[in-house]
Amino acid sequence: MTSDSIPPAEDHLQVHDDVHAGTGFSRLLRRRSPNLRLHARDPSVGSLDRIFDTRNDSEVPRAQPYQRSMTSEDKHYASNTYGVTELRDGFFDAIFLPPEEVSFKYLMKQAELTLPYALRKRDPLSLRSFLPKQWHEAKGVFRRVTTTRSGPRLFKSFLAFFIAYILCLIPRVQERLGPYSYIMVISTIINHPARTLGAQVDGAILTIVGTASGLGWGAFGLWVSTATATARVGYGGILAVFLFIYIFIIACLRTYYIRTYQAVICAGIAISYTCLAEVSGTEVSWSKLLNYGIPWAIGEAISLVICCLLIPDAGARPLAVALHNAFGVMLEGLGLTRLEGVRTRRKLTQTFASMSQAYRDLVLDFSVTLFDPKDIQTLRNLIQGVIRALLSLNSEAMMFEKQTDTPLANLSRDRPILDEIVIDMEGSLRMSQSEEERELIKFVASNLAEPTEQLLLAMKFGLQSCDAVLMDMCGHRLYLGPPKDVSDDVLGSLVKLRKRIMAFSNCQDNVLASKTLPPTYAESTEVVRLFSYCRPVHQAATAIEALLVKVNEMQQRRPKYPKFHLPSYPFWKALHRTNAQVRHDRGGVTAGSYFKSFSDIADIIQKIKAREFQPLPREGDEKTNKGQDTSFATMTADELEDEEGTKKNYMRHEIWGILHRLQGFETRFGLKTAAITSLLSIPAWLPRNHGWWDSHEVWWGVVMAWLIMGPRTGGNIQDLFTRALCAVLGSLWAGLAYGAGNGNRYVIAVFAVIYMLPMIYRYTQSTHPRSGLVGCISFIVVSLAEVFAEGKPSPATVAATHGVAMVVGVVASIIVNWILWPFIARHDLRKAVATMLFYCSIVYRSIVSRYVYYEIGDEPTKEDIQASEILEGRLREGFVRLRQLLGLTRHEVRLRAPFDPLPYSALIDACERFFEYIVTARQASLFYHPHFIRDNTEFAADLLGHRRDAIATILSNLYVLSGALRADRKVPKYLPSASASRKQLLDQMRVLEGELAANGKLSAEEKTEGRKWAQIYSYSYNESLTGCVEQLEELEKFTKAIVGEQGFDCTYTDESW
């Protein structure tokens, strides 16, 4: 190009660069005007060049590209900004708008619709509803025991107890086993046989190992305390040290590795018995170790035999229940039987997490089933894929109804379509702006109605046939369902589904290729909504097709006899997991699951956190490009490798990690558990207290304190009264049992049946297992101690002293757990929601960078998609745990005012919807590829600032809300407006799309493809990102409702707070 052909703006710029070559031309500030695109600044501001200069003095100024003429929007922008704009590297221009007026009452009314079912019940501490609630629960228990699997499980648990209890009532057996023969009964309660075979064997091994460990360490302590004359003088201190160290270690193990729970619990009971029962500084009675160990082993043998011989379950039934429930929820998710959108979506999310748990339960222990665990793993992934596709269906999405002259209410209901999923075409037509648009909606709806309905019905029949086949293979179809009239022809369902998918796809293509559909049909929102609903339906059908293929393969390879499968879950992962019955018996299922789920999410999030962001250099800066590491420019979901400096400090980092972990809640729980058990044990080592301590077996108070202490459950009024009441009730009933028959052992056995049946059910199957365990142990210990004492001392004295000791242990443990480093559900809920907001920001940033604004040649791979789906599954499980954690706040006492769960429930719901919009945007971005984002450098540069503003506004708001919620600080009144930034981006994209089409730069193939699908995927993609902006505003409102708003005229205040 000659100098004569240089445009005036460049000519002027060239002269300016010659004049100011020493200072360079700033790339950060420039002027705009309608007549001249770029102007040189006045010499008076030339000193700014030295401040903002980013080049070396030796670099040659970069020639500016030719600038196109200004549009009307550019002129409007220039007239309102005085022609000054900014080129930013990593920063964004926030737009602040006046905050919207919000009614606190309206917010709370809106939040009531999001409450989980458990929180819609009456106050659990209300005396008015206590008796009706107990009567209702009693009727429910009777129905479950008599009509469901709960009856056989209760019978197995009670039979093991009753056999051991009767043996202890036989004088000769009691004489041979010694005064602590009731340990045999305690053993059958701790490891009761209402489990699968694999879990029972695993429990027997763990409880015996734990008991042997406690007895061995205690015996070592006894030997040290009497080894020398000096040691005999201070034997109490030596035993206290041994007890404290051992309790501290096993308490830490109990929190670090949940798999060791059964071993640790038994070890704590054994060490308490060894170091506290019949101890002295003169001699050691070693026979007491056998008096404890032999009855414990006999009890384990009784439970194991009953579990193996009486209605054995080798793992097939829990898996069958999980699969059958999953298929039932998926059928609801299809929309054919949908009653409530929010409830169905939450059930789908819960099922997504439950399938992972069911697979883990199968492979944690050995199993004897017709299923190969590898097949179950694949089946789990496919079911979760179907659930993922069903969750993509908008809860407000609507089916299509053929248009006739008959009013909608009078249409035939032969087809199973509910009113809520039928488009109200009359209402839609009334809202339409033109006759052409009304005809277009009728055309699309009438053509897509029947294929969509037929496809949904084929999907329904396919899921039902899969359910029937799997239940037949489990052998539980007669008890669980589905009915016999449901066909198990998986192959026929698969063929029918594939035909429906082909017909559905052909119908869509024919409609899109029809001349009736104009190229710009995207201007009609209703039409695009109809097409956008078809996309997730097609994806769900494809996912169900893959599920049918797998079930058909499993049916073809069905073995004749069940096979034995060894545990196959990775060892180090298995230490943090345990079977379903142990999760129930230990109590605190929700809190433990919550912490583990969020720990797993944190591990995945840590892998996708971006390193320091460095923007890509502009074209033309060749010298800059040479030393630039472009791998930092785009954030990916790949696991980041350690840098060389980090590898050198690996050992130091590991040491720091261990020391830092020792400051966590595990160590604190170990300290407070060791402290309370040691303090309660002090009288055992004082010589003047030996008489009453040993005769009344007060060491059971220490055992109760050990059993009740929980690492992830705090103290509350309900637990305090319930567990103390069960201890009193067990002791009182034992005294009545002995006094009613004057020591008659048959009468005592009858009283045991009446009391222990409901108490065993409470421990093994109800939602209050710990109080049930306290009630069982108190009755067993007191009643058999009275039998052994034979009236000397009196039964009333035995019941009173033993009962008081146990109540003291229960109350002391709850109070210590309440005061010292407590677990407070409402505090952890607030922090957990803040963490989830932060995780959503990381996921949003990762998805936008990896799936939307990626560089050419760096398209998302199959591994990236799989990693995203894994993370999304973890986050869905996280939302389930959040709502469970919210339920725990109902039982906590708050001195200032009752805890209001409404804003938290609404905040969790808004955060979940924000996350779902992100997932939908990721799925749509796989098909929607705007040509000007990567193919046109000039248009991409024009969009760069708007894209950064839209993304950075959302990220900054999420960071602010997350930080304010976690620190419990007020939210600033003014936050950057994400909706305004989003609108600017959409407006600019619309302008560029128009210019791109006007320039004729798209090929015929691209235009055809754009007419067919790009407008549909563009709608889904843009609607998803716009939905993120809408939910962000909801997040801001409810976060302010929780922590408040900065300012003197705060709207988010309420006198009841």
C-alpha cells in the first residue's frame, strides 16, 4: 500500500507516532468522533504515555488496522461518553444500577414454596403435636412391620438378642460365663443380624478386632501399672494415661475413616471395661479378659448364624430396591405422570445420588447375586445419564396438542397427557402480534405433536421393560413390582424406540426444511420454544436407548446361578465409606454424608481452578509473542500439573498438610472425647471408691458417654431428653421386670419381649438409632445385673444406681458436645451455601472458557465432557446434602430467636437453578457455534470487552455473595448489574450477526445449517445464560435477606430477626 492510499486516520496516526516516538502511543486510551475514528492526543497529556506504555523503547509502533465507519450506536455511545473508551487487559467495566425495591414479606412468601417436605411439618418441640405425632408414627411402624421387609429384619434382630438373653438367664450358662455374661447380649445388639451377608461378616471381623485391640491395650496398661512398686503407687495415673491416649487415637480414627466405626466402638467399650472394672494397684485379675472376650465372640457367632440361615440377603435386595425406585422416578420425570415440577426434579436429583450409593454398597462387601458389579457400574452410569437428560427438560416445558376447532378442554383424553403439560394455544395466540406468527405456531405444533407424544410413550415403555427385566433377574419382582402385565420385551422396546427416534428426527427436519418456516423464525419466541423442547427430549430418548441396549445385553448373558463376588471398591476410598446399616446405626447420617460429599467436590474443584490469568497478546506484537506462554490464556478443565518449584517443596508441603489436618475437627473431637471419658473415670482409680464403683458397675456411665459422643452431631434439647428418658425407661422397666415376678426368670423374659421389640426397632430401623441403643443397653445391663445379684442389693438399688450412672454419662456427653467445639447445623449450612456459590462460580468460569470462548483447535474433548458430567453429578449430590443439612436446623435451640429456614431454602433453590442453567448452557454450546466468535478476528475483538463484562460481572457478584455469606457480613447495596452487561453483549451480538449476514461472508452450507439448528441452539444457549443472570439477582436478594445489606436504609430488615 502506498502512502497515498493510507486512510486519513492512519495518516494522522503515523504523523503522531513520528512526533512521539520517544514515549510511544498508548494502547489504553483513545478518542472517538463521527468524522475521525482515531485522533492523536494533545501534547499536554503526552506524559500519560510514559505511565501507560507497555512496550520497550526499542519496539517499533504497531500499525493500526483499518477502522470501519461508525454506526448509529457508535455515535450514540460517543456522544454520551465524550469519545473516551478503554482497552482492558483482564479488567471489566462494571455497570451499577439502582437496586430494585424488594418486599421482605413477598420474598418470604416466595421462599415458602421451596421448603423441603421435612421443614413443612410442625415444630418437633411442640407439645400440642407431640401425642398425635407419636400415635401416627406408631400406626406407621405397625403397618411397615406387618406389610414390608421391616418385619423380617426386626424378627432377625430380636431373635439374636432373645437367644443370647435366654442363655444369660440360664444359671449354669451364667455361672460358666461369669458376672459379665451380658456382654454376649450387648454383642448381638451392636452387630445385629438385620444386614446383608457381606455386611454381617465385615461387622463380625471388625467388632472382634476392635474388642481384641481394646482388651490388649488395656491389659498392657494393667501390666505396666503393677510392674513395679513405684508403678503400683500411681497405678491410677498410669491407667488414666493409657485410657486417654487410646480413646484419643480411636476417636480420631472414628472421624477420619468411617469404615472403622464398628471396630472403634467395640474397642472403646473394651478399653473402658479393662481399665475401669475391678482394677487395683496390688494385683491384676487376668481372668476378667476372658470373662469379656468369650461372651463377645459367642454373641457375634449367634448374630452371624441367624443372618446366614434366616431369610439371608446377599446384597441383591437393596440393589433391587434402588433400581426399582430409580425407574419409578425416571417415569415421573418423563412428564407423563408429573404432578409437581419442583418435587419431581428434587426426586431425580436424590435418585442420581442414591444410585452411586447403591453401587458402593454392593461393592464394599462381598455379594452373591446374578449381577456382575462391573455391569452394575455401567448401569449406574447409564441411569445417571438418563436422569441428567431428564433434568434438562424444563419443568415448565409443554407438550404439543393438535390444533382443531374443538376447545382444548373438550379434547379427547385418550392419550396420557396432563393439562399442565399441554400448550394453551389460545392464550399463546392471543399474545401473538401477527396473523403470520399465529399460523406459524399452529404449523409447528400440529406437525410435532404426535411424533413427540409417540416418542415419549416409547421411552415410557422402554423404561418399564428395563425395570421388569432387572426385577426378574433380582428375583424380587413379585414383592417390588412392576406388575405382571408390564412387558419385559426389552428388545422389542428397543426396536420401537429407535423407530420413534427416527420418525421424530425426520419430522423435525421436514418442518425445518419446509418453505412455510421462514429463515427468521427465531423472531417468534414461542416457535423456538417448541423446537428447544424437542432437543432435550431427543437427548433423553438417546440416553434411554443406550440403557435399553445394556439391559438387553445383561439379559442375554444372565447366569443360571448367583455368583460370589469379592469386594472390589478401592481400599483407600473404602476407608471413607461404609454399608447402609452402619450409616444408619451410627446416627448423624446427614451430617456425615454432607461433609464427605463436599470433600469430594472440593477435590474435583481443586483440579480445575485456574492459574494466574494472562491474556493472549494482540496480533502484531511478535516480540511479545516469543516470550509469552499462551497456555495461561484459556482456562481449561484439565488437571493442573505441579510446577517445578512445587515439586521441590513436595515434602515440606506434605508435612504442612499433616500438621494443618491435626488442627481440624478430628483432633478436637478426639480431645473432647478423651477428656470427658477420663474425667468420668477418675473415681475408678481412687482406692476409697472401689467398693461402690465395682458393685454398681458405674463404668457403664463412661461407656454411655463414649457411645453418645458424635463427631458430626451437636447437642440439642430433643436428643438430651430423648436419650436420657430411654436410659431411665430401660432401667425402670428392668426393675419392674425383676420385681413383678420376684426374680422369676420367665417373667423377666416376658418383660424383655414387651420392651425390647419396639426398642430394637427404634435402634435398627427408625430415624433415632442412638436413643434406641441407649434404651437397649440400659435394660440389658440392669436386668441381668439384677438376676446375677439375686436380690442383694435390692432390685430398686441396682436399677437406681445403674440408671443414674448411665444418665450421667448420656447427659455429660451431650453437654460437652454442645459446649466444646460443637457442630451447629445452621452455621455449617451458611458456610456450605457460601461454598456452593463459590463452586458455581468456578464451574461457570470453567464452562464458559472451555465450551464457549475457546481457541481454534482447542475444542472440548470427550474427556472434558466426561469430567464436566462427573463434577455436575457431585454438585447435584451436594444440593441434596444441603437440604438434608437444612433439616437438622429444626432441632437446634437458638437463644436469640427461632432460626428462620425460609431464606436459606430459597437461596439453595436459586443456587440450584443457577447451576442447572449452567449445565443447559454447556449442553447447548456443544451444538451452537457462532461464526464470528472464532472465525472473524475483527468481530471477536469487538465482542471481547462485552464478553469480559458479562462474565466478570457474574463472577464478581458470586464472589462477593459467597464471601459475605461465609463471613456473615452485610452485602454491599450496589453490585455490578449482570443484566445490563448481558443486554449489552446480546445487543452487540445481534448487530454483528446482522453485519455478518449482510456482508455475505457465510457459505450456502452455513446458511442452511444456521436455518435448521443454529437458531434453536442459540435460543437455548442464550436463554440459559440469561437465566443465570436472573437467578443471580435472586441469589443477591436472598443473601441480603440472610446477612443484611450495607446502608442506613436497608430494605432487608425484619423486627422478628
